[in-house]
Amino acid sequence: MEIGIIGAGYSGVSLAYNIYRNATEPTHILLFERRKEHGLGAAYATTHAEHLLNVPAGSMSGLADDPDHFLNFVLRDKRAARYIRMDQPLQDQFFPRMVYGWYIQSLLAECQTPSARQVIVELVSDAVIDAVPTDDGFVIRTQNRRVIPVNKMILATGNAHPANGLLAQVPARQLIADPWNYDAIRSVPRDRTVLVVGTGLTMVDTVIALKTLGHGGPIIALSRRGLVPQRHESLGYGGTTGWEPERLRHLRRKIRGAAQTRAAAGGDWREVINTLRYCTQELWTGLTVSEQKSFLRHLVPYWESHRHRLAPEIGDKLRAMIDSGQLRIMAGKIDGIDSLPGANSLRIQVRPRGGGSQTRVLVADYVINCTGPDTNISRSNNPLLQSLLRQRLIRPDIHRMGLDVAADGALINGQGESSETLFTLGPPTRGRWYEIVAVPDIRGQSLRLARRLLTLGSVPAAT
Ligand SMILES: Cc1cc2nc3c(=O)[nH]c(=O)nc-3n(C[C@H](O)[C@H](O)[C@H](O)COP(=O)(O)OP(=O)(O)OC[C@H]3O[C@@H](n4cnc5c(N)ncnc54)[C@H](O)[C@@H]3O)c2cc1C
């Protein structure tokens, strides 16, 4: 069987690894990646050691059936071992994200070892730009004009870039539209005022990168609610366990109540949120579509800032920048942007939250877009996704958070039928599972999808 996996971030590599380990018949896996290196994706390509994982090492195993796999890697790998701290249990430590990139690449190296079962993982450094269905799969076309037939194709294309929206009015030389472009961040003059739009984890990353590069100028971080990710404190679990799917308003009340009770008993609200980690997908799928919509409209910023937290060291650095006055967090909405006449600065009109129609003017020299991935696939600039959409082989999910997908990862086409040859995993499945962006959520999905593909593979293709 020929399997084409498009994208070699964590999702693509872990899927290739799981197929490699579980296949019992000859299988050829082609792992396509458009970046310079396989195995890093957007999250782990950073070379800043200050960019830490936001999940403790003990929860970062890349393999669903081997919980200590990442811990064993850091103990074994000489480069990674340099980052082990002696003052904390290993499983509670937050490692640099680049260490995790090395870890993913070690998985890749392992599954390139020739196997007696004739399972081969071939790395293809090329962007897939198109795929056309055939009788027994797809013909894949790449930017470098390769044409490759496969029996199954899996979209492991990860997170999209943010949408520019109003920021499109910022002259290109003053706008960093891709917050993962560290070269662009490096090029910002150190004394200039920077406006970061968005106050989530990407903002934190960007601000830490600026600081590490010696930025001394003011930084303003703006979002509608001005909510910044909370800091990890307790990594334990506690309070209510055994959460069951319920109506949204009951859940909301119960979660808040459990967190307050936990805090009043001398515990930490985070322990309650931690217990939710393992059942969030069940709770999400137990909501009606209109409850899901209501959650997305009103509760997401609160959920995200409490659920996806900062490593304590990062939380401390951010606090120090706020306390020193260098970083200002603002809640408000951008109303308009123009250039100041005769100057290289921008004038940004902001309507502060709760301030009615009153506007304030901010002056900044550079703008960095940290508003989060644009999940609306119909605006994607990925030629492959555009082509599949045009052919009606895929369609957006009901919330436009990614792709419409069946429970087993099969993509659903424009007619509402699920495919036996086209699959996805990771961030594109957010509409179905909601919490499916981080490694602890994707690893189980990856193992299940590998097994599913191998079962399908053993069935002869219909003629
Ligand atoms: C900055 C950041 C920090 C994060 N930190 C953590 C963390 O600490 N812990 C955690 O658990 N999760 C973290 N995450 C979540 C992260 O999304 C997952 O951990 C994981 O990296 C998702 O992997 P992925 O392979 O699905 O997506 P990606 O990493 O986005 O990889 C997708 C890959 O597909 C490639 N691709 C796309 N289209 C094509 C095409 N047409 N042809 C060829 N290649 C293509 C892209 O180049 C990319 O390399 C973080 C995310 C970000 C963005």
C-alpha cells in the first residue's frame, strides 16, 4: 500500500511512526514537507531556547501507548539532557520547544530504519499543490513537478496562518503577518514601538522573542478582551472528577463552582481544569450545535486563557515586562489604521472594551499579527486545500474551524459522504473535537488513524 502524508509536523511524523510500527504488510509511506526540515512544523522550528513548551515534559510523550517516551528521550539525548534542571522532578519541567523538535526528528530517524516487513518511510521535500482522485486513491502533484500515485492520502497540514483582516491596511514593511517568521521579528529596530494584535500564546511567544533579541522599545498587546494566558502553578489533578456531557449552562456553572470550592479548600483552580483535559472532547461532542456556537462566541477567550497556560518561567518574564512598563496589555477593538503624515509611524484607532463609541489613538511603528490561525478553510492559501475544496472532495466543518471529518478521521466531501481514501488529523479536526491541537490530544488520534488505515489497506480496492 502507498500512503501519502502531507505535512511533517508532529501529526504527520507521529502518524508515519505509528503506521511503521503497526504495519504487517509491505507499506510505502511518503511523507511530504514543504519546509526546509521534516519534523518541526510551526511549533518546534524555533531556535530560541527561551521558547518553552507549554505542557510539562511528563505529558509530552509523542506516543499514546508509551507515556514516558519523551522523558526517556531527554535522558538519552545529549543535546536535550543539557536542559534538564536538577531542582525539579523531570516530569514537571518545561523544555525548550526546539528540544521537542529534536524528539520528533528522533521518531523520524527511528522509522527510517529498514524493516523486515518492508515498511518504508520516504521523506519528500516538496510542497503538494494538487491531488486528483483515481480508481484506487489519488495522484499527487508537487511544486517540483513530481507526480506520485498513492492509495491513501492524509492531510497533516496543521495550523493555518492568521488572517490579516483590518491589518491589511498596514504597509507591508511595517506588518509581520506571519508571527512564526523569526527573521522578520529579528528585523524590527530595537527602539521602536510594536503593536502585537492578539494576547494569547502566540503573543507571549512573540514578546519573549522580541525581548530575547534585545528589544527595548514599548510593546502594546491588544485583543478584544485583553485576556492573557494564565501561568501554570499546580500540575496536579483535583476537585471534581468523572465529568459527564451536560447542557452548556450546567457545565459552566459546575466548572466554576468546582474551581471555587477547590480554591477555598486550599487547592488550586488549575487542578479542576486539569481534570477536564481528558474529557473535553466528550464534553464538546455532547453539546448541541447551538451550544457549541454559543461557547465559541462567548466563552472561548476565557477557556483558552485558563486551559492553555504558560510555563512558570515564561509567566514570570511576562509579568516582569508588564511591571517594568515595557509591555502594556489592552482590551479593545481596532477601528481603523493609517500612516501618520510625514512619519514612519502608524496611527491605530482603538475602541477600548466597555468604552462605548469612544476611541483612543495608539501610535506604533510595527504591527505583528498574533490573532491565531485563520481556520476558515475557504480562505486558505494552501493550494492543495484549495484544489480539494474546488473538487468538492473536502468541505469546511459547521463552525468553520477546519474540515468536516468523520469520527475515524475520514474527510467528508461536498455531498456529505465520508471518504475511504482521504483522511486528516490534528488541528484541521478542531470543529469535530475542539481540543485537538496539542500533542496530548493528537497522539491518541494518530494511533487510531494508523490502525484504521491499515485495516482499510488490507481490504482489496473495489473494482
Ligand atoms: C507556537 C506554538 C507552540 C506550541 N506549543 C505546544 C506545546 O508546548 N505543547 C503542545 O502539546 N502543543 C503545542 N502546540 C500545538 C501544536 O499545534 C502541536 O503540538 C503540533 O505541533 C501540531 O502539529 P501538526 O503537524 O498538526 O501541525 P504543524 O506543526 O503546523 O505541521 C504541519 C506541517 O504541514 C506542512 N504542510 C502544510 N501544507 C503542506 C503542503 N501542501 N505540502 C507539504 N507540506 C505541507 C507545513 O509546512 C507544516 O510543517 C504549539 C503550537 C504552536 C503554533
